[in-house]
Amino acid sequence: MLTVQEENPRQEAVAALLRQSDALAAALYPGEYRRPLNPETLAAPGIRVFVARTAEGAAAGCCALFEDGEGGAELKRMIVDAACRQRGVGGALLRAAEAAAVAHGIRRSRMEVGIRNTDGQALYRRAGYAERGPFGRYAPSPISLFFEKLLVAEGDPPQAT
């Protein structure tokens, strides 16, 4: 059994998952520009961190949702523990983040994904995300793809928070 809920990022389980994320990024993109995050950064206002846990309570994965203040959010740092991959953890995290986003009035979810992260790309495409151009502070990059999904149809009333 797997559970996903919003948790405080200031915990060793989240820090360990972020270290895995950084190591994976370094392996996939050696020498390329990477944007490491830490639990303290993720504790800022407007950021929600979701942690997937096994039935035994071990952290199996995490992701963060950064609200943009304009009815959208960016999904960042989706990481699944190496021992828990191919077990639906990424999909569970994505569904939980999307549900929380909608519940807080967020209409669209966006993300930047590295071109060598084919597992992540496949997950996002299966979940209905479509490729788009760079957004926010991102510039075009030869190592990045950008995705977006409308979570709430335009014209639908925002959800109560």
C-alpha cells in the first residue's frame, strides 16, 4: 500500500530524496547547469511538498508544487527512490499534487523535464501533459523539454481553498 500526502520538507527523508534527485541529474547531465533544491528552500510560502510512503512508512518519493500566483503551478523535483521505481509511485505523486492544486484554485500545471529523463516524460504524457515552449524564467535549452496540463477548464469556477 502506498500513501501520498503533503508534508513538511524539513525532514531527512525529503533531504535524502533530493540528494538522489541531484545525483540522478548529475549522472544524466554531467557538466550541465542544474538547479539543486534543499528542504529549506522547499519550506518557503507557496510551495507544497508531497511525499509518497510505503505501508511501512518509508519515503518512496516526493515532488514539490510551486504556485505562481497567477492560477498556475510548476511541478518540480519529482523523484522516486531507486528501490521503489516501476511501482506506480510517480503516478501517485502526480495525482496527489494535481488534486491538491485543483483544491487550491490552481488551473494549470507546468514543468521542465530533462531530455534524458525518458521515464518522467512518459509519465507526464500518460497523465495528459503536452509539450509547450519555455515558461516563466526558463529560456530555451537543448537539454530541457517543457510540459503543461490544464487541470481546470477555462470558465470553470475555481475550487474553494
